[in-house]
Amino acid sequence: MAYPYVSDREVRVLSEHFGDPEARTLEGARKRGRYVALKKALGMGPDEVTEVVKASGLRGRGGAGFPTGLKWSFMPKEPTKPHYLCCNADESEPGTFKDRELLRWDPHLVIEGCLIASHAIRATHCYIYCRGEFFEASSVLARAVEDAYEAGLAGKDILGSGVDIDVTVHVGAGAYICGEETGLMNSLEGGRGQPRVKPPFPAAVGAFGMPTTVNNVETLAAVPGILSNGPDWYRQWGTDKSAGTKLFCVSGHVRKPGNYELPLGFPLMDLIDDVCGGVRDGNALKAVIPGGSSVPILSAEECGACTLCYEGVVAAGSMLGCASVIVMDETTDMVKQVRRMAAFYAHESCGQCTPCREGSAWVTKILKRIEDGRGTEEDLDTLLEVTTQMTGTTICVLSDSVAAPVHSSIQKFRDEYLALIRRGERVGAA
Amino acid sequence: MADNGRHETTVTLSIDGQEVTVPKGTTLLQASQALGGTVPHYCYHPGLTSPAMCRLCLVEVEGAPKLMPSCVTQAQNGQVVHTESEAALSMRRGVLEFYLVNHPLDCPICDQSGECKLQDYVHDEGRRHGRSREPKRVFGRDDFGGDVLFYGDRCVMCTRCVRFMNEVEQDPRLTVVERGSRSIIDTFFEEGLEGTHFSGNIVDICPVGALVSKDFLYKQRAWDLKHTPSVCPGCSQGCNIDLHVRDNLVQRLKPRTNLDVNGHWMCDYGRLGYEWMNRRDRVEAPVVRVDGKHRAMGWKEALRALLDRLAEIGGAAVRTVASAGASMEDLGALEALATHLGGGPGVFRSRVAPDEVPLKGFPRLVRRQDLAPNRKGAELLGLQRTGGDDGQGGLEDVADHDGIILVLGDELGDQEESFGSAAKLFVYLGAHPSRAASGADFVLPVTLFTEQEGTFTNHEGRVQRFWPGVDPPGAARPAWLILGALLAELTQGDTPARAEASFRLLAERHEAFDGLTYDDIGASGAPVKQPAELA
Amino acid sequence: MSAEIPFKNPGWAGNTGEFDLTEEQVRGADFVGRRPLEGGHPAGASSYPYMLEEKAPEAALFEGPHLERFEKILTRYPDKRAALLPALNLAQEVRGHVSPDSMRRVAELLDLPEAYVRGVATFYTMYNKRPVGRYLVQVCTNISCNLCGADEVLDAFLRYTDTELGETSDDGLFTVIEAECLAACGFPTCVQINSRYFENIAPEDVPSVLERLRAEAEGAA
């Protein structure tokens, strides 16, 4: 039962037990098949497990879409020092709310995925880094981890396999940038969550200076199914380049917002019109952000051709990111929303790199001025150039994320900016 | 891999069309600097770790998808790097514009003006006009304690100061607070920098006028200052410094890089201990006691009178009081003259601190217990230290000596006016007048180390040169010249015309310095010979 | 939001859409029922729900069950410094905000420089630099909620608590601030009050939410 709405077009692999309160108990989880894949994986060698995941085509679900099996294969095969797995539960990308659901409805799925992944990369300790606001989700998760320990599913000699893997729930304190893998590691180590320069890469020097892999919650949640059923089973869904299912977080101006698990490659308009019941109030569609606020905005015209897989969204002019579909109807004040997104980045910038630290705040101020009717056409050129200066020039890509909404909105909704500039009054708002 | 007979320990690459071979591990920035290039940068500093966060040093590397931070990108074989290509220049122009978004452009009232890296870079490569019309963030002025003031508005967040305190002084007093564009440098609330010993260095390394010295605040304009290489006289570490002089006054001291002695640093005690160099109470003319009265006269007349007096006395036991702050040349000439006149014990007094203060992140640099620059040099010339750790006492033997007393550079501040009243001849060579020398037969004005060329020998036997940055007052002359001239007269020899000649004379007389020349010493020093008994 | 979708009581997204679940079913017995401070496995020690009703700015830190919990947390990391965020979380849980004295105490506990602890504490949004009201009302105004009227919800909270943004109400009960995306975008507008999410809040729901909180505060008095 997905949550809060169900569509018969869904393929509920990860979200099967959303809305089912029993699934989070150990007994309930076991009844629902949890920890069978773990036992199987522990009977395999670590590299064998990695090969299975590689063959499945699973790609990172946190936004970058990096092939998971390949990422695991970067870890040293003969550990001379402790390896760590970090499960990235610092879900903070605007529009994204899938990891919270996974953690609170099916924590044992996540834990099982973490354990299997830890085994594959020869990690002795897995840190599940939950964002600080997730009091509820981390509390559920903590209980599940405790139950797992009690049942010998975590800790020493798991299920008698001789493999030792510890799991710790680590809670953050409110910073979007801690969702960046190196920012997460710095925060885990007890520091400011500022991203690190790469190289060195986490697989060489990661948390506490040790080889580390960071994976998203949804990525790890997909692992048990792949181990149990084999890579071909996972590949039955999706496309050649984008295998499997994905939790799509739909929000904004739709009738039925929520998480929907669909095979990758699903047409965007089907998602909005069929699965989500269409745009609210019968309004016309104006724009869609297909992958969270860091990706370019698609105009309504561009949505028709867009299929929701990594390559399909790129072909439509944006990126899949974490598949957070934000739907905007005709009543949307585009400039206001872009300003709000820029303000988010300015607020969350860690402040290390000059282009991001100064540029994100500057861009926000210009947009606010335009929104307030005191902008000029020159400001639009400045916005485009400044955000271009912020792209590809920093340690992490938060800076690049500011450019996406600004560029795409000026390109596709220029008339809204111009109306504000010319008439000093608001258009587009209901 | 290409095989041109190259060592595996080096790499060869091309920077701006020029080929260069560097040791493996060298960064692109360092390689570019080796070729004389100047890639702008803020957060990088050779004495600190590199966070690669200012994004000013990005260069174009052919084949790389993005511009690379040259301060951390290691040079690879066959790389083709462009630091001045259109892409690199436009990137720098962009980053510089970002700095100007919030920078207050205080140049007219900012101490850093004239030695400011933001001025320099923007002038060279920045946009003519920053496009930001938005209100700037304001932090105001914060007293960090010690000698340091912080103007937060001007800060470019390079975090060099934070890293210096963490890594080099290893007293982590500074941190970045807040996040994003609200981030700024601060201390732990009111705690500040009190109790630190090297925090003055953060003023040096701050590329802009965010961190300034209270001592130097509003004092001088950087472009009016003349820089002269010298050696710090504060203790026996011998940190290499520059005198910054204007209007014939030392305005401030700055460290000069010497990786074998002080790295890029100096301590606060030495840095701020320059006021005495500007003392106005100077002996300006030779003074001779004639018929019980002191008469000023010219050098020729004074030296003639002194030679006459020496001839009158014939030989006599000599007691010498020297100073551990006098140069090798001065002390060498003094020792040579004293020996010629009849010989006798030579002593010096100096202050000794109860403890030493190491710079933990650069352990070679220690504020030594010996609070004088040339104690080792004096001892190598056979002088003995006397008196207490406060630099007083120990002259009982000399005060009522009845032979010849020579005093050089010791102000005799703790001695009675009757000092030397029993002597046949009491010569006081000093820069400052002394009450206890009111009974001296000859008061001869000498230069301070800032006013002459010379050398000091530091605690570990390193001889280091210093140069004159200030014109001496009145008729003051270097002691080595005065004493050298006297000795020349007495022995029918040649007066050393330059400090180098005086040094050569001392090297001939003292084994530890045998063979050492000014050329050997250069601007970064050279060690004395260390026979076992001298070590 | 559209009247087509019935939701009866804002507070949790349990009875949204096609579901009718109690809060305990949605949030778990531990969170709703308040886990005890003592006991528990070290693996979950950083994540106990922070449900202390009374914050005492001058309370002693790291004593009793809090010290026990902290020591459990310490065992999970190879380096003491990694326990810094959990320690600051605990200090704020007890005192309501992270004061200079709290930073000093945490620095002492973990053998860290005080300035460093200040640098870390000020980096994260959730550490309150100064005391806040009994209920910290954090209204998400980020894009998904913004599209569904978050600004109006924020205004309603400010109006009904009679406060300015970021200020504490005269009765000391409420501080209202804006929050960034809380990861409940399917249930707009999401408001986090202390440790609890209130989802699907519309401006007309605000008075009843505040009523409930006022009654709770009064009951505890």
C-alpha cells in the first residue's frame, strides 16, 4: 500500500509497505520477507555481491545517478584500515520526501540494504546519517536498529556468518549541504558540514580518513530485492540506461501529491494526469521541475515529450536528479518561486567558495528586487552572467544549482520578469 | 609512458607555453611560481594547508572538464596549462567581482591600502565596475585582543588566519561562525587572542585590511615605507625581518621568509619591540673630558685625544663591558683592541627570560630565553656573560678597576655615577647617554644595528647579515669603524672601510668564523664552524 | 488545497488520501509515546526523541541519564570529535538553546577547542543561538509548500501568536520562524513544532493547532 494515495500503475517494490504500521516491527518485517536477502548475501563474497548490483544497473538515487555497483567497486579489495558505509538520510532537496517514508514505514528494508552494502564494500561500520529534523523517522529507525541487534542481525557474527557490521544512527542538526557526500562526512566527524575538495575521493580517504562509500537511502533500499531476485529481475523495469523502479515524489499543484513508485522511463504527463489525478482545480499546467529544485524548469510544452529516466529528462532539457516532480499551474508566480529557491541556496550555502557564498546571496537580492518591482532588464543579463560565473567553479555543485532555476526561468518565462520590471506589479499570482 | 631518461621523481609540463620540470607532488601554482608566474590566490599560503576555497587560482588545464584549482592540483607529466587564457582570465574576473559584492572599498581609510591583494588583483584583472547594486553586509570593527583589530566588512573569508592559529601557533582561537554569506571570522566570544604569542602573523598573512595591527593603525601609508632586510634583535632566534622605515623612524617590523630559521613568521614580542630603536635620547657627538669638564668635539680631535691618552698610559689591564646586542663586527673590533691594549676579561650582560616560547607548528622558531640577538656571537669571541637574568649587576669587578675600562653598548643603567672613577681611562661607546658614564673620559656615539651594516650570530651559530635602514643621528658611527680606526693607528694597519672588511678581520682571528665571508652569508645566513668545544 | 481531498485533522498525514491511520500507527509507538531517557542500545542513542517539556537554560549538563546516553554515543565513533553534534543536540535538549556556556561545557567534555565548537554550533540551523519560546514553530516556506500557500500559513501563525518573525511571544510560548524543506512535500504546508511535524496545515487550521498547544502548556503548568 503506497502512501497516501495508490495508483494501479505503480510497481511497489520499495514502497510495498508504506501505510502498513506492522512493517516497521521486526516480526512484521520478517513476515514480509526482510533479512532473507541478507543471509544470501552473507553467503556470497563481497565482490560477488558487487557484481550482482553492477549487473542490475542500479544507479544512485540521491540525485547524481552514479552506477552503484561501480561506486562500490572503487573501495579497496584488501582492507588495511577500517571501511565505512554512510547511508545518506539527510533528505533536504526541496520537493523530496521519499527517504523519510522509507525510513519510517520500512526501516528494516533500509537496514538490510545497509548491511548488504557494508558486506560488499567490506565495511565494518555503517552510519545512517539522518537529518536533524527527522525526529520521528530516526526514532523509528533507532528502534528498528535496536531490534536488529537484539536478533543478531547487526553487530558481531551476523546470522552466524562470521561477518561483523555495526550500525549507528547519527543525527544531524539542520544543513542541506550535509547531504553532499563529503559534507556529510565532515559533519559526521563532528565538524562544519563543508564539502571537501576531490581528489582525494571518499573511497580512498573518507570518513575519519578511511575508505568510505556514501549511498542514498533509496539506493540501499533497492539492494535486498536485487540480491534476492537477481539483476535481471530488477532490469525488467526501466530502460537500458535507467534500470529498475524509482520513488517519484510529486508535490505542488496536483490533486494527489505523494510518493509513487514507477518504472523508470514512465512518461511525465502520465504521472501528472493519470497517477496524480491531474493538475488541481482543473487549472492549466505551467511548468514542472522534474528532479528537485536543483534542475532546470521544464515549461508545459516541454513536458509532453519527457520520459522520466536519466537520459529521457536530459533529452527534454533538464535532469532527473532525485525525481522530485514539482508541478506548477497557471496561478504560479514564477519569479517569486525562483526567488524562494535562490533564497534557499543562499541560506544553505556553506560559504567556503567565493562564487557560491557571494553569488547566491547576490542573486537572491536581485530577484527580490525584481519581485518587488524595482528591477531592470539589465538585471536579467546580470543574473544570467553571474549564475554562469557560479557554474563549474566551486568545490561542490550547490553553486551550479542556483543557475538551474534562474537560467531556465529567464529563458522560458522571460515575460513574467519583464512584466514585473516594466509595470512594477505582480502577474501570475492568483 | 614516455621515456626521455627522465627521473620518476619529477614531472614535466607546459605552463603558458613554457616547459618546466618539477618534483613530483608540486602543485600547478608552485610550478607556475617557479617560472616567475603570479597566479592570484588568497586561501593558499606556503606555510599553511590549502583548502582551495577562494577559487581565485583556477587555471585552464587542457583536457580537464572544469578549471582546476592550481593550489592543490598536482602537476602531471604532459599537462598543458594556461593561466592567462580567456577562460582563466574571465573566471578570475568573475571571482573578483564576487569579492567586491560585499567589500566596503574602505581604501581611503584602510591600513592595507598599497599592500592589498584585493586592490592589486582587481586593478590587474578585475572588472572596471562591479555590477552589484545591493546593500552590503555589515559587521563593524571587532577588537580581537592582543595587537589585532578585525574589520569584518573587509574580510574575504580566505581563512588563512584561522588556519595559522590552528596549524602553526596551535592555539586555535579563531573560527568561522555562521554559514554562507553570513559567515565571518570570530573568536570564542570575548576570549580573543590574549595570551597568544604569534598572533601578529595573522595581520601579515591577511591579504586585505580585515586584520590590522593596533600598533600600526593609521600610522603610515604602505607606499611611503622603505623596506630594509635585517635580523630581529629581540632574542637569539635571529628571525629574519624587514625594517619598514619612514622619516628616519622604524615604523614597524615584518618577518622575512627564511625556511631555515623562522619560516614566514616572527613572534609578537620581537615584532612589537622596536620602539627603542627610535629613541631620541642619543649621544650625537664625541665628548671628551678636558680639565674635568665634558667638551664635544669632532671625531678627528676626539680620536687624537684618545690616542694621546693611550700613549700616556702605556700598557694597562683592560676590563671590557660589551653587549649581546652589538654586532659581530663591533664586538670583534672591541676584542681586538682590548687585546692589543693589554688584554683582560671581557664581559657582557643580557636579559634571560624564564621560559622559551616555541611556535609549535614550525618548531625551528622559538622565542628563545636569551633576549639578545648576539649572545652566541659574543661568547664565540671569548666574552663572558655576567650579571643576573634581568641584565643587571655583575660589574663589581669593573666598577672600581684602576686600568682601562672600555664599555660598548651597555647603558650601565644600574651602575653608580662613580663607575670607573678609579680607572686610568674610561671609554664609553654608546648610542644612548648614561648617567653612570658621567665620569667617562671619552663618550663616543655609536650607531644602532638599524643604522649600520653587520651580522649577528644566533643561538645555533648561524651568522646572519643585516643592513642599515635608518640614517644615524649626528656624528654617530659604527663601533667597528671607530675601534677599527683606533687599532689601525696603534698597529700601523689599515682602517676597515666597510663592515665586510671588519668581519674578515674577525674571521682571521677566530677559528669558528674562519673562511666565512659576507658572500657565503648572503641574505639567509650561514653557520659558523662547530669544533666540539664550541658547540 | 482543493476541497476534493478530505483531511480532517491536521497534525499528521495519517488520514490523508486513502488512509485512516492513528498518529501512533503512522509515527510509531516510540515517538508518540515518548521513549524513556534511560536505557536503550547505543546504536540508536543519538536519536531518542527530544521530548523534554521543560527547558532549563541553567540546568546542569551531562549528568544522570543524559551522561549515560552521551557515554553510549561516544562508543560508536573512532574519534571523540564525532560525538560533537550529538553532544550539542543533548545540550540543547536540556537547555533549550546552545549558549556560550553550553559550548564551553561540550568543548571540555570532548577535549575540543572552544572556538572550534562555536564554529560548528553556529553552522547548523537547528542550534538556537538564543532562547526560544516553549514551542518553536518552523513553517516550511520552500517551493512545494510555497506553491500551496505556505506564506499564508506563516502569516496566520504570526497573527495568531501575535509575534514578529523570529521573536518570542509575550507569554513565552511561541517563536515562529521559516524553515527550509522538511521532506514532507506531499503534505503541504508542513510545520515542524519542536520535534513534531504538523502536516497538511492550512491557514484556517492554525488557531486550533495553537489552541491545542496552549492547552498542553497549561496542563503541564
